[in-house]
Amino acid sequence: MVKENIEDLPTTKFSKRVHELVDQ
């Protein structure tokens, strides 16, 4: 999946949050 594509989706916020949690 292309990041640019996900950015257009409303799930981006959720995905970003999950990534942040996983990063921590």
C-alpha cells in the first residue's frame, strides 16, 4: 500500500496512532 494512498483514507489517523504506539 502506498502511504500517499492511506493518507487520503480516513483511517490514516488511526493508522498513524497505531504506528506511534508501536514505535513507543
